[in-house]
Amino acid sequence: MATPFKSVKAGQAIEQIRTGEQYIESLRGRKLKVYLFGELVPEPVDHPVIRPSVNAVAETYDLAARNPELASAQSPYTGERVNRFLHVARSAEDLVMQNKMQRRLGQLTGTCFQRCVGMDALNTLHSVTFDIDEAHGTPYHKRFTDFLARMQRHGYVIGGAMTDVKGDRGKPPHQQADPDLFVHVSRRTEEGVYIRGAKAHQTGCINSHWLIVMPTLRLGPEDRDYAIVGALPVDAPGITYVYGRQSCDTRSMEGDIDAGNRRFSGQEAMIVFDDAFIPWENVFMDGEDEFAAPLVERFTCYHRRSYVCKTGVGDVLIGAAATVADYNGVEKVSHIRDKLVEMTHLNETIYGTGVAASYQATPMKSGAYLADDMLANVCKHHVTKLPYEIGRLAQDLAGGLMVTLPSEKELGHPEVGRILRKYLKGRAEIATEDRMRILRLIENMTLGRNAVGYLTESMHGAGSPQAQRIQIARQMQIETKKRMAKGLAGIATEPPDEPAAEGTQYLDRVFRAVDGD
Ligand SMILES: Cc1cc2nc3c(=O)[nH]c(=O)nc-3n(C[C@H](O)[C@H](O)[C@H](O)COP(=O)(O)OP(=O)(O)OC[C@H]3O[C@@H](n4cnc5c(N)ncnc54)[C@H](O)[C@@H]3O)c2cc1C
Ligand code: SF4
């Protein structure tokens, strides 16, 4: 019997949430202001469109219970094992284990399981608060580690709220026609700060217990009030959530087969802060505008290699494509095998760059480890492209039926059902219903609600493609590479040991001795 969790408000003394069932209970009764289909949702956990996204987060608890080595870690703050999503990486191995956990959860859910934004925010803030304190003598790092220990003790889910709605993309926050288009401090008191504005596309926010608000871009001195980082409970007064539609999301209100993946989905919503309060103990940056850029860069460095999650989802899609080919009687045909090989090659290309970014990590002054920026950006840039090609190949193998299938109700109809079972058969020994199920899963992942996570989130989540190209360009050390070429071609050049002033150490990281060598 699960421990009953009525509500999980700040500081409330409850046991640590350890199972998916306890987690789902912990979300009940919070009286969140959530709008969906033009109405307030009385209890999000029980809404048929929302529930599959709750189930996906629940899986992050159940995996940790089943496989603690993979999905939990020893916390130096509580002295206990805590869910890996709440652990700050203290070694390259910790970062690699995050990636392995992400791949496994992608396999288990076939969608976005929503907890990585919070995990990557915690990892980022560990070093950023340390560095701000060093520069300004502020108390942020201690506040942050106290907050982290509280989150770990309770086993909470943290939503990472970075992306502002942004208005005119050509203007910084202080030049916007409406000051609320970026989240900012509206008032400071002795007790804390009040914030206004809205965050867009917020993954898993309604399924979280706490939100960490962070700036979304580099800021200047005139944007000081926008340089705010703080944590507040999801049910804090002054917060409204507007649920995002996903393609074919109402299939989750229909039958089992038509949903494609009935149990799991991702979740995004807009969060509106209408003078929501953050006490000083949960404020981790206030006005140190010069630290907004390092914060965003470190966050994206963690988060862009977190997109290894898509390789777990890719494993499912490759399996679905192979299954439909089997059901159609063509699995051994050479071009089908070759397409499965190509899908696998693309999927492992993402995985390879993601784990490489984690292996090639660097310790920060705070003791946290930061993934390799170049490789993390290369990983995420692959993710903006390769899942589309994997999806295209899956649709190729699926055949046209994946978009012309009749509904589950027809299958259950006494007269039409008989016709469908006869005419929608592939191999004689395979049940027509099973063929329909696998085609619906491919539809779900490449056109339906989980295509949000597999395709468009792959494009824009953690930054649109151009953002990665900018980071790759900054680190490509083109002058060093020109010198290498000129040297071999016999063209006179500066002495080889003269370091190029390129402001990046990527190649140094490549040639750094591997621990243990
Ligand atoms: C499914 C999903 C889940 C997400 N989850 C989260 C989350 O949990 N937390 C979070 O904080 N964020 C989240 N994001 C937000 C994500 O980081 C943003 O979508 C991304 O940063 C792009 O911002 P945008 O969507 O506003 O696109 P836009 O800014 O509107 O970009 C559209 C295009 O315009 C270009 N562009 C924009 N501004 C400029 C400029 N100044 N100069 C030149 N070109 C420009 C872009 O490169 C892009 O090609 C999520 C996004 C998605 C799609
Ligand atoms: S898109 Fe991937 S990395 Fe981001 S929260 Fe979802 S599962 Fe995690």
C-alpha cells in the first residue's frame, strides 16, 4: 500500500517519494490553476489527456526502485541514495550514467519523460552559484545546496523553466514593447522577490513539485531585473498553467489501439507568473546579469547531451519498423535489412556523441562536472536532423496503412470488424489487431502526440539548430587547423607551439590524458 501524500508543499515533513505510485499520489489535491480546452482542470492527474504524461514521470521513480545502480546515486548532501535526476554530477562517470538512464527511460516510455530539464538546471546552478559568490560575496551556493538537499530528502520532481515567450526576437528584454515578455522581478521586499512574465513550452511543469526559473539569454546591465534565478513550488499563488495541445492528443480520450502509445506521453505548458513570490532562501541569482550567459551556456551544455534520451525512443521506433516488416512478411528482404541498419547507424551516432560529451567532462570550481561543450552541441545538432530521417525510414517500412487505418471502433464492430480482420491481414499467422497496434505506434511516434517529443522537441528543445551552430563555430579552432594544414603543405607559418588566441580549449580537452592512463 502506497504512503498517502496529500500535498507536497515547501517544507512539509513527508517521507521521500520512491515509487511511481507514491509520486502520482503526491500530485493530487494541489489545486493548480491549469487550463485545457478552455476549462480549468479539476484534477490534472485524472485528466485522460494529461495522465499519460504523469505515467511517464512515474516511470523515472519505478526505474530507480528496480535498478538503483542505473537511476539513483549516493548524495553527499543527505548521505542517502537519491533519484539520479536530483543528483549533481561529481565525475564524468556520473554524467555518463545520466545518459544511460535517459536511454533506458526512452526505451521504457517511447516519449519524453520530462525530468532532465530540472536535473540539468540543478547541475548548472551548482557551479554558477559558486562562481557568483566568488565574484560578489553573495550567499547563493549555500542556499542552493540547502535547497538541493531538501529536494533530495523528499524525492521531488523539478521543472526547469528557462525559455521566455520572448516577443520581438530582435530585441533584448528591456527594449520589448511589453516588459513581461521575459520573466523579471516586479518587486523586492525584506522577505523575497515577486516575479512576473511567462515561460513557454515548459516540459512536465504540471507534473513537477517545484520549478526553477532561469534567464533564457545573455543579459546586459539594463536587463538587471531579468537576471533572476529562483525556485518556487508548482502550486505557489500567482501561477497559471495553459496546457499545450499535441497532435492527436484526444486519441488518449478514445480507445486503446488508436492512441498508439496509451500509457505514455510528454507534456508542455505555458507558465504565467502574476507576481508569484520567491523567498530569499530560494533565490540563487538576483541582478548579476554578467552570469546569465555562463548560466545559459552551461545549462545547454548539459541539456544538449541529455538528448541521448531520443536514442531510447529511437530504439522503440526501430523495433516497431522491424516488427511491421516482419508482420508484412518482408523482414529478411535486403533493402528492409539495410534500412534497419541505417536507422541503427543514425541512432547510435546520436548516442556516441552524447556519451562522448559526458566522458570528456571537466570539473568546475564547485566540484560539479560539466560535459564537453563541443560534443554536446554536436550531439544536439544531430538530434535536430537524424530522428526525422529515422522517422522517414520507419514510415517507409510501415506502408501507407499507418495513415489510412480505420478506427478501433470499426475493428470492434460485428460486421465491419469481420471485414477488417480479413482484409487488413499481413502474414496469415499474425493477428490483424497486432498489425494495427504496431502501425498506430509508428503513427504516434512520427505524426501523433509522441512526435512532439521525438521530432519537434528534437528540433527546438535545448535551443533551435542555429544555437548549436553558433557554439560549434566558437569552438572549431579554425586558425589552429589552418596552421596544421599550412605546416604539412610547407607554407611558412608561425612557430607551431605558439597558441592561437581562439578562446577555446576544445582540442586540449581532446588530447587530455584519460583518467587512469
Ligand atoms: C517540445 C518542447 C519542449 C520544451 N521544453 C522546454 C523546457 O522544459 N524548458 C524550457 O525552458 N524550454 C523548453 N523548450 C523551449 C526551447 O528551448 C525553445 O523552443 C527553443 O529555445 C527555441 O525557442 P522558440 O521556440 O521560442 O523559437 P523561436 O525563438 O521563435 O525561433 C524560431 C526560429 O527563429 C530563429 N531565431 C529566434 N531568435 C533569433 C534571433 N535573435 N536571431 C536569429 N534567429 C533567431 C531560431 O533560430 C529559429 O530558427 C521546449 C521546446 C519544445 C519545442
Ligand atoms: S526531451 Fe529528452 S532530455 Fe528533454 S526532458 Fe524530455 S526526455 Fe529529458
